[in-house]
Amino acid sequence: MMKGHAEIAGGGFGGLTAAIALATRGWTVRVHERHESLRTEGFAISVHLNGLRVLDALGISSEVIACSTRVLEQRRYGYQGVAAGIFPLKATYRVPRQSLISIMEARARSLGIDIQYGSQVL
């Protein structure tokens, strides 16, 4: 039974997350992306434990972890570059933006989400 229909403005991380979450709950979804493809500017993003929980709920955490680099610690520096300490990190990964967007796009398409490129919402 269809629960509703959503039109989502933007095919970035937020828009695709909303689209996948709604589609897994029975909604039909159309994503409007004003560019001709999903944008992947930048190198990578850090995903921490809460982010992994979201990716797990979207059904893509194992794929994302497979293409990520695990970050084991964070080094912090104070004034004039003086080391302030090394802090261990739990479940933190560096994910290439291109990989994350590609995985999210594939998941969206597998759920029947319609992604309209060159579709600017006014």
C-alpha cells in the first residue's frame, strides 16, 4: 500500500537520505537535481557512529565501509602548532564523496526513486 508521494529538492546527501528513507517506508519519491548529474565536489567526508547508524538504516553501511578508510585517532594541536593530545576514535571512517554519492544513487534507483537531472525547483 502506497503511503504517500514526496517531491524532494536537491540530490545531495540530505536529499538522497530523505528519498531513500521515505521509499523504504512505502512512499513514491521524485528527486529534483538542478545539475546534470549528482555533484561530488570535495575529497572525502568523515562518518562517525551516528552517521553509520543512518547509513545502516538506509541499507548501505556495509558498502560505504568497504570503500572507506578507518580513522583510529585524532590529533589535536593548540596554539602555534603545539600538540594538545591524541584521542582515539570509535567507528569513524573517511568516505570518498564520489563513492558515497554513487552508493546512495544506486540504492535510490533500486528502490524505484525517480531522479530528475536538470530540474530546478523554484
